[in-house]
Amino acid sequence: MQPHTASTLACSSLTKAANPSMADRYFPNEMPDFVEEEHEQASISQSTLHGLLRLPYPKLADKFLEAALDLKEKVVKRTWLRARRQVRDFTLYTGALGTALLLFKAYRVTNSKSDLGLCGEIIRACDAASAESRHVTFICGRAGVCALGAVVAKHVGDDVLLRHYLNSFREIKLRDVPNELLYGKVGYLWACSFLNKHIGENTIPSTDMSAIANEIVSDGKRLSNKSSCPLMYEWHGKKYWGAAHGLAGIMHVLMGMDLNPEDRKCIKTTLNYMIQHRFQSGNYPSSQGSESDRLVHWCHGAPGVAVFQDEQFLQAAEEAAAIVWRRGLLKRVGICHGISGNAYVFLSLYRHTRRVEYLYQAKAFACFLLDKANQLIEDGTMHTGDRPYSLFEGQAGMAYLFFDMIEPSESRFPAYEL
């Protein structure tokens, strides 16, 4: 993948879509606001969307598992076997590492050793393909290969391979790197946190992470230049707000860093600035000064903001979820800018609040895909991105969501939530 290609085309170009109608971006959400599960299964038609919503959750989870496993096999066939086990794009976003993460997710759900073994095989190929890469992040860079490789090596019990990936990770240099999530320092910091969670605390020393976080905060203060928003950042000349390239993603990762009280206050004040300057609809601009209230995606808009759920920001997260429920059935399947990614808004709120309505809303979006996606894709009504079987654009993201729907309290938006 050439520098900036995948994320710039997949995310930033969406702000310039030719069709001005918001309704053309999403399907009307005609699902009921809530449907009670029914335990008299003989009376339930399982062949309709409404029937799926009424199923007892264990029965529905079986359907999600069956669909996830079928999709996983299709993704492996299309992205790995048909490529003759060669890696052209190593990234998690649109490339082979996304297939590896899906296989790792499948292994964690089913304990399939063959999935774990194939995952490790793909990561080794990505390791070779990314050796000279200058990109440093989890989603689009070398850090993702090394971090996921280390975690998989730990699960396999291969200490030699574990040391290789950790040493390779520590050799990554942050030179002339922007601050955002997909290609920047924040994406590298997220990879550090991923390692510390899955390998062990202080695998990457907190002092090293704090030093990078301090640089990011300092850069944000400098660009803000004492404006009403304490921190501001640019990506290709635009001051983005979304999770992929802008404030939401940067603030999300910085919230998990060990920072001094003044800098933590800057982060929270920046989030409050965003909340105070959102659109009347409850959605968020894609960039500073934008007046176009059109994008309800993880990469741009309300979905990337819904992860801020400490008590100070919970109401704003719930209001972001409300706009996703109304306008989030996008005519795309993916994680970055599709229904699959938007379903994680409700899963995230369900984990935090344990309120059954959020589980229902996540279930509703996932059931919409389960019931309708194949036909809508075949009809050309729903799009699967330029890489239709990739994790962030295509059907691998839908499979990942289905796996997460089996144990929704354990779900995490891939490469964004820890």
C-alpha cells in the first residue's frame, strides 16, 4: 500500500461524495425501538428480520456464530488462498493483517488451533512484507504486525518468536510522524497499550509512552495557539475531528495515558469543546469549521465519539448513539464507514451501562446485516469497499462483528477499544 492511500481514499474522500442527499447514504431505520425476546420459539419465524430480533439470545448467538464462521472462511479464501499466500498489502486496514486479526478473533471464540496456526502464518508473511515500512501504527503500519505477532506467539507458546516480535517493535522509530490514529503517533501508542494489556504490564514502559503522549499534547497546544479549543491537530492541511485522523481518535488514546493534571484537563476541555460545537442533530463535524452534517461513520462523525464514557461524557456518548440509531444503517458493510462499525457504538455503551436497550440496538444492526447484507450486496445496493473482504472496508469487518455479538459484554471495536 502506498503512503496514505487506504485511509485517505476510504475516509477523507467520503466528505467529497458527489451525491448531496444524506438519505442516499443510509437505509431508513424502520426497525422497532425495542423488541422483547420470545422464548416460545415455535411461534417465531426465523426467516425475517423481525423474527431474528425476537429470538432468545442464545439461539441468535448460534446464528451469529454460524454466519461468522462462514464469512471467515470466505475471507481467508479471497484474501489469502487466492493470493497464493503472498502479501501485497500488509496492513490491518485493508490488507492481510486484517485477515490475521479475524482469525485470531475466531480462535478466541472457538479455540480452533488451525485458525491460530493460520493466523501466525499470515503474520509471518506480513512481518517480511512490512520490514522496510516507515509507517508506525497498529492499523496501517509496522507496529500492528509486531504487536499482533507478539500476542499470537504468546498464545502459541513460542518464546523465540515472541522475543523477535517484541524486539522488532522496540526498533520502530517515530520520525516525521503526524499525530493521528491511522498513520501517526497515537496509532503507535495504541499498539503499545495493546501489548501491555495482552503481554503484560510495562512490556512497553509507561515512561516511554508518557514521553510520546507529552509530545502529542505539546503539538496540540502549539497548533491551537490558545484558542477556545485547547488542543488541535492537522492531517493533510485539515483539522479533522473524527476517530481516524482527528481529535476523537487522538483524545481517546490520550485518555489512557499517564499525563499530568494540566494536560488531562486539556484533553477533557477539548472534548467539551467538541460537544459544545457539534451539530444540532447531535452529529459531529468531520473537520473544524465544516457545516456539512452528513457523515455518521467511525472515521468521521458521532460513532468515533461514543467511546468517551466516563461520567462526564456519558450523556454525550448516549446522544451520539441516538444519531447512529437514526442515521447509522449505512449503505456499506465495513468497520470504518459502515454498519458493522456503527454497531460497536451500541456494544460499547452496553458494556459500560449494561442497559438492555443498547444490546438490542447492537443486535438490531447486526441482525440487519445477517438478514439483508448478502442480498443487498448482490443487488449492488450495499457497497463492500474497494477491498471487499478487508477488515475495515469489507466483509471481514462484518464477520468480526458477528463474532463479537456472541459475547457482547466482551466486545471491543478492533484496533480502537482495548
